[in-house]
Amino acid sequence: MAGKKVIITGVPGVGKTTVINTAMEKIAAEGTPYQNINFGSFMFEVAAAEGLVQDRDQMRKLDRTVQKRLQKLAAEKIAAIDGNVIIDTHASVKTPNGYLAGLPEWVITAIMPDVLVLVETDNDQILVRRLSDESRVRDMEGAKSIAEHQEMNRAFAASYAMLTGCTVKIIVNADFLLDKAVEELTATLR
């Protein structure tokens, strides 16, 4: 399909969606249209229709084989979209049994992204953001656990680049520096 495919990832609470939404406003004003697809929403819609979950936070606790099937269905839908697409997702999902690839081989090769963006920031900042977000039900974990998850995301991103030939861009979304993160993402989307 024609168009640029950009996968944007980050651990829960890093501010990924805020960076995406603000960058999309800027890039649209420049005349470059993008469609923003939330990978988890695709998976959630299928899982909810099947009666497997009632909210998105239950997704990561599903059986691994169920998660794989939902990932494949979402990837097939996204791969069929024409034009510039941002795929808002997670490089890895922390489950009770360990880290699950957010974009395993059958997903990443279906989408074939041009760029994979990792949105990161200081582990303590993520912890504070999570604690102040009452809209989500998140597992409690400390800064050390968040650091491990960000490290795992980098490892997964390198693997995804090996499978697809895409580049990996790291954007830091530090407190009070949202404009800098947005400008970096906007430049990547051009």
C-alpha cells in the first residue's frame, strides 16, 4: 500500500498519545495527512465483541494464544489501509508471564513500517504520570520496573528493525519539554 507507515511506541504513562495528537495537528496544518490508528483499539474491539474483555486494561492479562490471534487480526486490518498511517501501540506488553512482543513477526512484517519511534522519558516521571492518571487501571510498579520495560522496548525495537529494515527513532518526552518531543516527531513524519 502507498504511504508512510510510522509505528510509535512507549511504555504506559510516557505521554505517547499526547505527543502523537499534538504532532498530528502540526503535520496536518502543513498539508501532510496522516491517519492515527490505535493498535490496541483494533484488538480491543475484536476481544470485546467476543466477550473476552470489558476494558482495554484487561487485554494484557488474556491468554497468550488469544493475544496472538487478536494481534494478527489487527495487523491485517492496518496493513490494508492506504496512505500515511501512524500506528500507536506498544513495543512490548508486560504480562504476568513475562514480556510479550507487541509487534511479533506476523504483525510487524504485515505492516512493514518505514520508521519505528520509541517515546521515552525518565522512569520517575513516568511513575508520577501513572499515579496521577485516574482514567486508567494500571498495575503498580516502581521506577526500576519501568526502566526494565523501557530497556525491553529498545531490544524489541532493534528486533523489529532487523525484520523489516525500518529505522528506529528515540524521542524523549520529558516534563515541560513536550514541544521538543512534538517537533522531533513532526520532523520524522514529514
